[in-house]
Amino acid sequence: MKCQQCEKPATFHITELTGPQPQELHLCESCAKTYLLQNEGGPPAVAPTLANVLAKQLKLGQAAEELANRMIGIFTRDASGRRPVYGERVKFQEDPHWRDLILFHEYFHAETGEGLGASHQTGWTGLVATLIDEWRR
Ligand SMILES: [Zn+2]
């Protein structure tokens, strides 16, 4: 697919949801940057937020690192020595017999990172071990 503005290949596919009908745009990187910068100063709506996100788009490796760091950060101790995964559970935060035993919960609180649901998942949550292996060696 070619860019709607020039003849280069379209690598950005943007769906604008600000009007009555969704509007699809297929742009090359250069035209997408121009488009996004033009729309950054518009009225507050969904589009400027999307434009900001896309304009500050991370390179794939940076995005992977950011996601890995956020996932790993759920399980590692913060500056105060607390692991977000254990929330307010004193036994797991402070007891020397329990505090280094990491549980892999079913899902996590979106704001705090506290582990919720089943606590002995070996499914997707356990994949953080792979992230630690890849990003912390
Ligand atoms: Zn273009």
C-alpha cells in the first residue's frame, strides 16, 4: 500500500475517530510525522492524545524494553523495599521466610501492580522469568 500523500510505502495506518465517521489514513513515516505534528495543537479530544503517542513512538526495541521493565518492576523491590505484587500483604512484604518467595498471580491491579486472582499461575505471568533472563543478565 502506498502513502496517500506521496509514492512511498505506507507504514503508518491511522484511524481518526474525531468525526462522525472513522477516517483511515495510510501514510509513510515522513508524511505521518508531518500529519501528527499538524494535529498536535488541535482541540482536546482523542486524536491529539493518539497523535502525541504516535509522534513520540518508541522504536520497537525501546518499546520492548519499556514493557519488560514494567513487568519486571511488578516483582522487584522498590526504593522502600516493597514489591508491588504483594500490595498490602504484610507477611509477603516483611516476613523473611516469605518475602523472597515470588508468586505469579492471575492478573494485576492496573494502578498499583498488586497481584490479584489466583496466586500460583504458571501461565502468562510466569513469562516474566523469561523477561528477567533476557533483560537483567
Ligand atoms: Zn508519504
